[in-house]
Amino acid sequence: MKPDTLNAVSPIDGRYADKCAELRPLFSEHGLIRQRVRVEALWLKALAAEEGIAELRGLPAEAMTVLDTLAAQLQDAEAAEVKRLERTTNHDVKAVEYFVKSRLDAVPAWRSRREFVHFACTSEDINNLSYALMLKEAREQVLLPRLDALITRLRTLAHEHAALPMMSRTHGQPATPTTLGKELANFVYRLTRQRARFAAVVIEGKINGAVGNFNAHRVAYPEVDWRALGRRFVESLGLTWNPYTTQIEPHDWMAEYFDALARINTVLIDLCRDVWGYISLGYFRQRVVAGEVGSSTMPHKVNPIDFENGEGNLGLANALLRFLADKLPVSRWQRDLTDSTVQRNVGVAAAHSLIAWRSIERGLDRIDADPERLAADLDENWELLAEPIQTVMRRFGVENAYEQLKALTRGQRLDAAAMREFIAGLAIDEDAKQRLLELTPHTYTGIAAELAKEI
């Protein structure tokens, strides 16, 4: 552990710092300041391109270059400068405005036009777009690629074990056989579906002033089509224009984003618990890593810690994501400030998700199926064939088919000989009887292998 992580309050920046490092440039204070500076610079550039704003016509190329530079990058020293300004202003967005003005002072053409920085904007105009860009970049650059890697790993395992028979358990009791690959394929399908929903969430933004009506804009420049300009600007950022807001963008899309992410995590909690259970049953063996310790007192243990870690972090993530989704769309009248401190935790929720996904992927890379253990469970449970036998009996009109098999098998263990003796005495079609006599718990898996291979 690096020395600077030893004193971190949050494990995100401490114990798990290396597990979510790629989120730090996006969701850190530096990341937020970077987006705010970017939005301020690009808004000023959009104003300069508007013909109806005569005071910004004819700016030289260097005036645009400084804006492009501000929008493209923000050095650590510059972010620190913004924070120093904030100590005086006690207002984070105003500090950004003053920082941008200071940079424009280096270009003579801007000195008389400095007041067009943050022109007709409320802080939320800058903030809503900044958070939208942060969450958009996190989804595109980190979350979807990492989720895709996890889905790919699961798909590979599903294909690898597509035909490996496994006894199911419904209500924890022996039930109709499946294959190990098919059970993993179920999660591939579910995650792929939820992934598509997460990717499809539309990220919205607004830049329409104090209460969403372009009030000051219309007074200053009544001839400018501010609604069209605002829409063009928001869409130029890769976002979707929201034309109806109060002072704040209502954050409904954020709720959709967080709900979609939480649904992905819920599927993965289910996966963690299932794989944990299969490890406990011996269906999966965990590879032993030299030097690792499973217990401080029991030397033999190899614990499923990756799936436990994953489940725990998914629970933390979802607690935050559900709160964010419930809280952020709610604001008193045209604006209150409760969303401000809450939004600063969006990166925390994303980080716990990412830590969990990585842990699960690591766990999947360290397990191997145990065909002998899987086979042993099937060999010991020939009563699993009660279902197909009574179903065939029904086909041929045998009375009380279900009840006969219930009397034969419920709460009892039967071996192959006893089951085949019962089949041999059935008054059914000989071809059907032969199929039943050849059936074993290992071969009674339906189309499970096909489904797993097709995922």
C-alpha cells in the first residue's frame, strides 16, 4: 500500500485505490473542476459564435485558442489555483469563473470582454452539464468496457462448460438437472440485457438561467434565439437538451442512470451468491495461490473472498445508487441545495461498483469446475428422473402417473437399478420405455447445452 493511502478515510482511496484508479480523473475534485472550466470555456466560445452578440464579433484566432486550451485540459496546479480562489469566494463555481477570467487576461482581446465569462448563467447551468459530462465519460470510458470484460469472461465459462451436467437445486433441494454452462449463460443473458438499458439512458442538460426561462438572456439580447443557442450548445457536448427545468435540471435522467446501474449490480449479487454456493458444494475448486492465507487459524481454508468482496461492494454501491435515484429528482420549489452535496458522491457509487466487478472477474479467473464432484451428486440422485418418467406416463394415459412417482421417490433415494425396475414394469410404448431406460441424471439436461453454446 502506498504511504498516501494509509491515511485515507474511504477505502476507495485507501485499500482499494488501485481498483478504481481510472475513475479518479473523472470524479475527483480535480475532475469536477476540469468539467466546470470546460463548460465555461465552451459556453463563451458558443457566445462568440452567435451573430446577435455584437460585442464578441471579430475576435482573433488566439482568443479562440485560449478557450480551446482551457476546454481541453486542466493541470494540477491550475485546479489548485481554483481551490485557492474558492477559499476566498466560498463558492466553487464562482472560483471557476474567476480562474477562467484570469486566464483570458493573457489575451488582449479578452480584457474588455471578461464579463462574458459565465454570461447569463446560474451555477446550476455549469454544474448540471459538468456532472452530465462526468457520468457520460465514466459510462463510456470505464463502466461499460469493464462490464463488457466481465460479461465476456462469463460467456467464455458458459461455452466451456456448456455440456457439463449439474444437479439443480430448487428451494435448496435436488431438482431437475441442468448444465453448469447453462447456469452461467443465464447471467450472461441477464447482464447483456441490463447493459443495453444502462447504455441507452439518455443524458440530459440545460443552460437556461436562473429558473429555466432565459429571463436575463432576453433582457440583454432580445433578438437572440436563446432557446436554439442553448440547445445547440448542450448537444455540442454530446448531451440531450432538456427544455423544461427550474433553476436545476431535474435529474430524472440521473435517476434512470443510477437505477440501471443498480439493476446490473443486483444481477451480479445473484451471481456472487450462486458461485459462492457452488464453491461450497465443491462444484468449483479455487486455485491455490502460493503465499496466500485463507484463515488465521485454519491452514486448510481457501475462501471465496473475491465473490464475498464483490457482494459486499455491490451492496454498498446499490445503497448509494438507490438513494441517489430517489433523492436527486426531488427539490423544493425552483431550487434547494440538497442535491449539491449528494451529487459529490456519484463517483463513490461508481467506484464501489467497479471494485466489485473487478473482484468478481478475478474470482472467475481463479475457479475450475470439478466434473467428478458434479457427477457424484447426479449419481446419488436417480430420483431426479421422476419428472420425465411421470411425464411420459401421462402421455400414454397411465392413471395417477404423478402419484405413483410421488409414492416411489418423495423423500427417498433411489439407485439406478430401482428406477429401471419401475420403468420396466410400465405399460407404455416400447420405444418410449427404452428411452427412459437409457436415461440417466447425467443425460437428462434438455437443451441446456445448446442454450449455453448459443449465448
